[in-house]
Amino acid sequence: MEQQPLLSSGEAGGKAEESLVSYQYVGRSPSVHAPPSSVAAGKELSVEEIRAASVFSSDHYYPPSIHGALVGSPESDFSQVVTDQAIIPQGGYDGYSGGYSSKEFGRQILDEVEVRQLLIDHVGHRCCWGSQPARRWKICSIEDCNVYVGTLETFIEERETIEEKEPYLGGKFDGKEKGQEFGVWELDLRSEFPILFVPQKETRVKIPHSEAVEKCPECDSRGDIVCPTCNAGQERGFYKENQMTQCAPCYGRGLIAHRDGSDTICTRCSGKGMLPCATCGSRGLVKCHSCEGQGSLITRNIALVKWKTLSNRKVSATSAAASVPDEVFHRARGVQLCNIQAYQCTPAFFADSYLLNRFSSEVIANRSPIPPAARVICERHMISVVPVTRVTMGHGNRSFSFYIIGYSREVFIRDYPKKFCWGLCCCFDWLKV
């Protein structure tokens, strides 16, 4: 049973261990050999997302069995399963008839004795906590705070053709006379294929036999264009040479006046009062930047290929999850109920849970739209559960709550009613380190 952190402390990453030589022959199979780096691959699941799901809780839509607490009395468990969970026999699909079982991952039903014992053991490791509340207080309620996460990842390849131009400096080029130009989907890019379900990868490949030489449209194949500084406003193809501008320091006089009444020759224009155009040297023309003065361009078609993973996620949480402390979700580890990889995923089949089948169908129904210029390489569908149960104990008008987290049965409690540490517990923890 693979357990993964619910909330990742760093960037969700890690590459899958295998890559396919060709994506065209991906069959339907459970993909248990490449677990994701979090509860569901892709964007990290945040506490805010869980709380948002609990606001729009589907408690009225999903019977309690799909959100069933991990603890309960043995007497009430059988009746709850019978009344709340409809088990509908379903056949296999695409040759995959075995299906999954939600019980395979151990819905660990604990009775009150075991619940109390978990708390007693937890309190026993705290030197300054009294055991009386854990031993004698009444268990008032057991609430489910589970979170179900369903994802559908669609790995696609998108190809488009773009035109690229650069100055033609002479020499041979790969034109249509050397063969028929390849279509963008005729290119063999197996050497460029990334690992499945990478977030994004992009590459550019020259399409064979697509090069051609053409005249530069900017300069009409002359190599020069009209100077935009001294010939601004001239009609296309017409220009004037020897256009001069007034010297700014001497205001066109050629002399610099001084306060004592004397004049000196302007060193900027050498006494001429006029300056040649700083852009073109008064030639009236400047080199064409498009063809770099060559007069011709070489064009080629480039295949822009993008691989990316489109991710769609659905989070289902009970309303009780809204009040769970953040630390609990940070400690919780999700358990993967199914991981299916196929060319096109269909809803998962749980032989013993119609409601999980429905939840899977809703995830599949929200499949991300595929761009027109793209094709689907492979899909991956996962469902994970994050088991969190809240137990409330009371005595008289006093009460406190603690949480049982995950299948490891870790206990989390913040406000235990009987502590005698007088602020020394942190010192003892420091000494243990």
C-alpha cells in the first residue's frame, strides 16, 4: 500500500522511471510502478483547496460510506455498509475485468476500546500529561474528515508550422528540388520524445526540403532602405542625398560666441554650421536590417512541437474537514486507491463501491479540452484518499478533540485538558534531541 504526502513541502517533481519508445501503442494497464510524488500528480494540494471543497461539501450527495470514518463500533459497521453503500455488479472493460477493491487498502474499523488505547499510548509518551481524561472520559462522537482526490492527466503532443526567415548569404539550400516537403506530422521525433507526463517540453525542428530563397520585401532586393532620419516622409523608393542638419552648439553660425564679445570657430561643425546626418552620413540610405544588406532572404518552415500534461482534479471533502487544523493535513499521507494508464482512460471500476465509481466518472467527465492541433499520447487516472478522523471526548461540561491520521493511526492532539508541564515540555523535547 503506497502512501504519499498530502501536502508537499517542495515543488512536486521527480521523473517517471520509464519512457516509452513509441507512444502509439499504449495499452490499458494499472500504472502502479510509477507512483506520483504527492497524493495526485500535478499541482500540489493545498489546505485552502481542501477547505473550499468542504464548503461545497457533497455530504447530501454522497452517502456516508464514501466518506466513512475509519473508526466506529463493530455493531454499527455492518448496518452502515448495507444501508448507505449500494454495491452494483459491473462487468469489466477493455479487457480489464478485475477491477479495484476499496477494501484492499484496509478501511481499518476500530472500536472504542482501540480508539481509547491509541490515545492512552499517545498520552503515555508525554511525561507531564495526566492519563485520567484518556482513560475515563466518554467518547462523545466520531467524525469523518476524509479527503478524496481524483485526477485525470492527459499527456498531449501539439505540432504547428511556423515560418523562419534570415539573410541569405549564398550557397546551397535544402529546397523542394531535393525532395517533397514533409508534413508536420510526418516527422519522426522519437529521439525527442520526453518522459510521459512531464509538465511541459518544447522543441523546434527544421522541416526537410522546405527552404526557399526570396527577394527581401523591405528593400525590394536593393540591400538598402531610405534613411528614416534625414529622409523621413519620402515616398517609398525615393530619397535625397547630402541632406544636412543644423549644428546645435553654434545654431548654424559656425561660430561660438563668448561673453567678452569674441567668437571662435565651432569645433563640432568646423565652422560650416551644418552637420551630415548622424544615421546615414548624408547618403540618404542605410543598410536593410532584414536582409543585412544582402537583398535576399532564405525562408524555411519550422515544426514547433510541444509536449505537455493537461491536468484536471476534483477534491471531495466532508464539511467536517473545514475545521481540521492545518497541521493535521500536513502530517496526513494519502493512500492511492487506483492508478490507471491508458490511451484514453474510462472510469475506474471498484467492485465493492458504486460511489467511488461515480466519483471516478465525474473526474473523467471533466476531461480537459484538447487543442485542435494536438493529439493525445496517453492518459493517467488516479484516485487517492486522505484518511483523517476526529474523535471528541467529554466529561461534564468539558470536552476535547483529537485526530487519528492515516492508516498508520498517528494521533494528533492540540488542547489536551490535563497537562502539568508548567512550560517545561519544550525543554524536555530539546534534551531528547
